[in-house]
Amino acid sequence: MYGKNRERVDEGKAPARAARWRTVLCAALACLANLAWAATSEPQASVTILVYHRFSDTADDSMTVRMATFESQLRFLQEHGYHIVPLREAIDGLRNPSVSLPSKPVAITVDDGHRSVFEKLLPIVLRERFPVTLFIYPSAISNASYALTWDQLRALRQTGWFDIQSHTYWHPNFKLERKRRSAEDFREFARRQLDASRQRIESETGSHVDMLAWPFGIYDDELIALAADDGYVAAFTLDARKADQHARLLALPRFLMVDAYGPRAFAHVLGEPDAPPTAKRGATP
């Protein structure tokens, strides 16, 4: 009797066991299909965005990159298969997966509008022919002794290699301004900084301004919303990582470049294996 009852019990459980195995098998097949798709799909688009401030033959301060260092970085990019692309093209590639970027894309940006852009960087740009995006704050232009003039900015733009974008109107520290202002006063202050900068740059240079570099890399959700309301489509921080399609367009990361980034340190920033110093450039790219 016991044996017959056991057989009946087993017969009753068989369909349930079969259903469970079918479920497990289907899940395993789905997992394998996902792995196969991941192996054959296109890699996630990412862009390395570099930000410089000042250029000189000597390391004058922490934000100055010597020309020898900058030239060595350009050599490294060339010799390791990087392609310098316009920042706007890089953003288009991040916004739209159908936009094709070259392999290992890099965008070069320069903040503040220091006169060394005209005196030191311009000759290299004309020789090597690569695009640069300048983020400037208009209060300094044709005013501060260290800064570019509007005539120089117009001349830079006319070369076809420089795009001129906003760094707010006078480079405030938004954290400090928020502490000393009421909530509404702060919002109005931020709006003026964003809007006045865009309008002045467009009127003086003819550039279409819709990109912004956050002063001191400071941003938050409220500032991002204000920038979006003012028509900015992309903004940039000092968060040191590559920008990919998951990044917020109004908080895109950049790597801050300093003179300490010789070939080995520069390779580390880019995620490349350690490399010995590159040889002197023999030909332009």
C-alpha cells in the first residue's frame, strides 16, 4: 500500500517539477541571450573632456600648464590613437546614439579667458589644427589685466578652431552666494549670471552660446534647472571621470589638467597603461 501511494504522490508532483525546470531553463536561456547581446552590441559611447586654465613657459601657479607639458600631452594623444573632437560634436554623440564619434574621442576646453590662450595656445592650435572650446566670464574680458580682449576673442573665433561659451558673468562661488542671500534673491542672482553672460558673449563675438562651465565646478539640482530654463543644453563640472551616455548633460564631468600631468600621470588620467615619456614630435598629426 505504501509503495502504491508513494507512486501516486510522485506522479502528482511530476508536472510541478517539470514546470519549475521549464522556468529555470527559460531564465538560463534568457541570461545567455542577454550575454550574447552584450558581447555583440556597440560599446557605450564615452568622451574624455580635458579642462585647462593658463599656459606658460614656466609653472607660474597651480593652474598653469607649461607649454612643454602641454606638447607632451598632445604627443601622447596622437601616439595612443586619440582623436580631438569639437566639444559640441562630443555632446551630440552623447545625446544621440546614432551619432558616430571616432575611437577614443577627446575634447579640449579652457576656462576663464586668460590672455595666454592667445599668446601661447593659439600658435599650437594653428600648427596642429585641433578644436578648442573656451568658457569665459565677460566681466573680465577687456577689463582684467590677465584676461583676453573682445578683439582677441573675435580673432580666435575667426580661425574656425575656437568656440566661445559661458562661464557665467563674473565667476561667482554659488555656495557662498546662496548662504548670504534669500532663496528668491539667490535664484534671481543665478539667472542674471547665466543670462547676462550668454547675451554679452553672443553680442560681442557672434557665437551661439548654449554651453556652460560651472564656476569652481559647483552645481546642484536648482542651478541645473535654472540653466535649462535659460536655454543651456550642456554644462560642465570638474568631476574627474569620462563623460558617457548616462551622465547628466548639464553636469558633464571633465578632467582638470595641471602641470604635474606628464606622460605617466596623463596616461593614468586617461586610463591607459603606464607609458614612458614620448619622443619629441617629428611631424604634425
